[in-house]
Amino acid sequence: DRDGVLEATMSSIADWTARDVLDLGCGSGFHLPRFAASAARVYGVEPHPALLRLAARRTRALTSVTLLNGTAQDVPLPDASVDVAHARWAYFFGPGCEPGLRELARVVRRGGTAFVIDNDATRSTFGRWFLRGYPRIDPVAVERFWSAQGWTRVPLDLDWRFDDRSDLEAVVRIEFSPEVADAVLADHVGTTVDYAVNLWWRRY
């Protein structure tokens, strides 16, 4: 599955077994149990209380998980408190995210690793949709930004696969405005969408 591909790639760069992990912008906590399966401690940071409540429900039996209300610009953790940081589609869109990058540099221990996962809008079906939905984002400028900040890019080709068309349409309507969603769905056949992501990583 797509999450399995991403996690295998990340763990090949920096294994989080018996280490302290930060999931920044953890949302409803989907990834927290996966990290908790092998990590020593997992911190989930999320600014939206409703999503934190869902994350608490998802992780209520996991004693190694701590949930905190906070943002990428103001992470509620001490200096040098985690070994691995993970942010997936959470705030980091290239130029403008410097405050979040400074916080990562503060909370990640020396020798630790940070991962940022975002869409690659230069290729794939979903990339074309993304550019249509967010035309102000310049993907070339975004890639130049990360490279200039000292991050390494790993391009990955993934698929969205849905059991039925209604599930695909529901997710697309979450991602885009009604006008964009209507347009891209009208042109797309089937229940699979190819999409490309960039896994950016940096060692501290």
C-alpha cells in the first residue's frame, strides 16, 4: 500500500525502532500506531482539537503515545527531544515554512532525521489536479527551496486505489473546491489515481 511504500523508504533512511518520534500535524492519528509499534515514544502534535480527539480515541490503548496541541511553528516539546520527525501534508509547502523548519532543527536531536512528505505537482494525474486546485503554488520554486535548505529529495510514484467510485469522489471533494472536484472527476475514469510524492529528508 502507499503508506507501506513511504514507511519502508523512510525506515531505510532512519529506523525509528526504540527511538523517540514526532508526528507533526498528526491529524486524526492514523500514523501514530504504526510508529508506536516499534518506537520508544511517539509524540503527536496537531492544532485542531477535533482531530486530536479522534487521535486520542485511536491511540487510547497505546501508552507510548503522547498527544499535544500545537503547530509546526510552535512545537510544544523541549529542545533536542526527538530522534525522528515526520510531517505528511502538514504545513510544509516550501517558501514560507521557515518557522516550522526552525522548530524541527530545535526539537530533533543531533544525528536525528526529519521527513517531510508532500505532493509532487510536476507529474502524475494527481499532480495535474493539484496544480489545477492550487495554481498559486509553484512546484519548481518549492523544489528549489528544499534543496537550498539542505534537504534531500526522494521521488516516489504511488497510487490511490478505492473499492468503489463513491469513495474516490468523496476523497477528491475533500481535497479540492467543488468546481475543481467536479471538473477532474468528469475527466477521470475508474477507481485508481496515479500520483507522485516527494519524500524530503534531512539529517541534523
